[in-house]
Amino acid sequence: MGSVKNVAFYTLGCKLNFSETSTITRSFINNGFQIVPFSAKADVYIINTCTVTQTADKKCRQIIRKAIKTNPDAFIAVTGCYTQLNPNEIVNITGVDAILGNNEKFKILALLDNFRKVKKTKIITGKTKKNIPFAPSYSLSDRTRSFLKIQDGCDYYCSFCTIPLARGRSRNQSISKTRENVKIIANSGIKEIVLTGVNLGDFGKSTGESFLQLLKTIELVKGIERFRISSLEPNLISDEIIEFILQSKKFLSHFHIPLQSGSNKILKLMKRKYNRELFSQ
């Protein structure tokens, strides 16, 4: 690879993206790269994108142009949900060297081995098929807490949502492997973990396990003092999960529960898996 290269990262969107960027960052460090702030003049810029709204798409394009302006000679690689769904919108931005889909982001070092400017943007975006392997991710040393990705993808296909197209089907690691990641985080000295994913309560579908089993298992890992749970769909919050959280000494007794509408008619049109009566229980 020659002399040590400087690389800067920028993450847009959710905590899940943040955990993935952190994992990718460690792979660059392990391969001899020097991490610098995104505002610095880097040799390589990696931008992990979001595409929840048109505003998010616009912000992604702004960040890409900012990197190009900071160093026109830098290698610009863009990945994430925006690239998975709309790579053709990014390829028109002069200065972008590589566009990678969500599943390719973890192979970026293998797919882009020299990080030299190219005349034609390289597009590497595979399809989000059923058999996409789960890519474990967690953040370390970025903050006082760690974001741990335990689940990815979604099988719901709500009428308004592009997440299944951007992230693929619901999938996860086994509980035993997830527990090993929790132990790694604990051994790093971090005391708090935030569980993240696309549809957290769906954990276990791909391994024949359950979200509740996971909670009970990782609570026993020594060193972690607090666990937080990201957003949970109301139809996936069972009485057993509520009872466990109430008696737990580590899991904070707080749920973030999404409610797209208070109208059952709208919820049905959205193809949500719950109604307002279930939400109010």
C-alpha cells in the first residue's frame, strides 16, 4: 500500500450505522491507516449514508461534496442505505471514486485495495437477498457507551418503508456469538451498551432463538453495568419482556416504542403490525 494513508469517516443516520462505521474504522486501523477528523485533509474519505427521507439524501450529497472540496485529490468512497437504493444519484457527483452497497461496506479494504483516484466511478452494490450473512458490529472508544448491533434487516415490508430493500431480510448472530461481543466490549472498559438493529424484537428469527433469551443471557456478562434497548415494535413487546426488564438490575426500564399514526385506518394502510388499541395497552 506504500506510505501510511490518512482516512476520515462520516456517519449519517441511525445508531446502527454508527456501530458499523466504528467496526469498519477498526479494520482500517488494523491495516495501517491513520484516522483523522472528517474536517481534515485526508487521503481517503469514507461516508456511511442514510436514506430515510429526501432530507437525509440531500444531507448525504452535501457531505460528499464537502469531502471533495476539502481535498479534491482524495479517494472518496460512499456506502450505506442511500448507495444501496440510489447509486445512480451519487455517480453523477464528480469526484466520487467508489460506491458500495450495504453488504459490501465490510469488504471495502478487499474491494478497494489501492485507494487511488479513478476516472470512472466504481459501483459495487449487490442485491439484498434472503441469504445475506449477518455482519456483527459494535463501537469501541468512540463514546462512553457502546452501540452493539444485534440484528439487521426487516421482514415487515410496510407500505411506506424502503428498509427491507436497503437492508435485506431479518437476520442475526446466535446468542452465544452475541454474548462474546458483549464480553469484548466489557473487557475494553465500557460500562454501558445500547442494543441496536433494524427490528430488534425480531431477534432470533434466523437462529431459532428469542429476544428475551438474549436479554437474559447478556445480563449475566460481568463488567457491563447498564443496557439500553433501542426502538421496539409494539407488537413484539411481550409481557415476559416487560416483566424481565422490571426486575432486571442492568436493563434500564425504558422502551422507545414507535407510533406512526393514531388512526387505525392509516396504520392498516401503512401495513403496520399493530393498531392503536395494542399500543395503548
